[in-house]
Amino acid sequence: MNLMVQQFQNLKSGQEENKTNHNSPTMEGEKINERINKMEEMIRRAREMEDLMDYQSLSLFPDVRLLPKFKMPTLDKFDRTGYPKSYLKMYMRAIKPLGVTEELLAQMFQNTLTGATLRWFLNLDDARARRWEDICREFHNQYKYNIEVDIIRRDLETTKQEPKESFSTFFTKWRSKATQMMNRPSEEEQLVIVVKNLLLVYYKYLFAQYFPNFKALIATRIQIEDAINNFTIKNEDPPRFKKNLGSSSKTEEVYNIYKNVPY
């Protein structure tokens, strides 16, 4: 294109020189004019071609065709809040049995996206989406933070024991939520969360202790509940250990709950 423009400028310069040296048009001047006109037309067409959109580039795989009688199944659209690996697994298990190729998997993937995720996918560089494997990798890397920052963890941290709720009922409710997490905290972290969410009568005697597992925690809470049932510990006003509880045996029982945990 630049070379064509340079040739055109050279012809124009030759035309101006011809007008300066000759008062009347010559055969050579007419040829120059004709060449200039042709060159102008070529430049105009070249510029139009540059402005034209490459429609072939708009499709990931322009030559791919759907199978006869193929019908796209109805799938939940990904809106950037789910787990990318789980979504890819769901998409593959729904589409692959229909006999589609990897090119079709890539071509139709946009139909299952919405909102910001769809905008991200449409703006993805073609060089990074040449194969279905490339698209899976880019999609997973883009939304893997959904796994790293598990929103369900907050549900565990805010699930607290109600005033009239037994430890067993609370613990069952708490563990049912924990089992729904795809990436649960370690057992040590879960134990810390559970203890923090207990009523004060439990928390007062458990928060400073170390529990290697849930079995140890449950064994200790049984001792606390036995003390509560025997009125050794009051729910409303947990006793102080230096206070005389009426008998040395009861004082020793509460002291053992606090200091000696059976593991």
C-alpha cells in the first residue's frame, strides 16, 4: 500500500514537471494522466479493502457444521459465580454424548455463558482459543478464584448455637452445612469455628483447649452437659472455679472439665 502511494506521488511530480516544461499537452502527458487515474482507482480500492471486516475471523471454526437434527440442550448459564471445573464437567457431560466434535464444543460454549462472562469470552484473543483444550484452560484460570475464596465458609462461621438448642442439634446442623462445601477447611479450622459458635456455657470451658479431632471435642462437651444436668454448671451464670459449690466432689468435677480433657 505504501509503495503504491509512493508511485502515485512520483507520477504526480512528473505531471507537474511536464506542465512546467510544456505549454500544451503532449502524448507523454496524456499517458501520465491515464496512469495517475488508474493509480488513484487502485489506491481507493486498496483502502476499501483495508476497511472491510474479516468475517471469517469472527468464527472460531468457520468450517464446522452442526450434526443433522442436533438440538442444543437447555443448560444453566455460567454467570461467573460458580465453580469453573464443575461447570465444564456439566457442559461436557451434557453435550459430548450427542456426538459433537471438540470444535463444536468450543463453538457452542458461548451459548452457555451470560453477562460479564460472555463479554470476557467474546473478547478473548483468538490465539488463546485455538482448541477446546485452550478454552477450558483459559476459562478455569479466569474463574478459579471462585474456588480459592469459598463463600460457603461464611455460612459456617455464622451458624451459631441457639439459646435453647442442644449441642447435638447444633452440631448436626453445622456439619450438614460443612458437607456441602467443595473445599472444606481443615479439621483443625473446623474445630475452631465450632467452638467459637457455641453458647457461652460451652465456650467458656472450651475456647482455650486444644482438640486433635471432633471425637475429643464431643467427649468434653458430654462432661459439660453432665455438669449442667447435675446443676454443677448453670447456663445463665457459669460458676467460678474458686467458689465453694457445696461439696469437694462437685468442685473437683468442674475443675476436671476445665483442665483435664480425655483425648
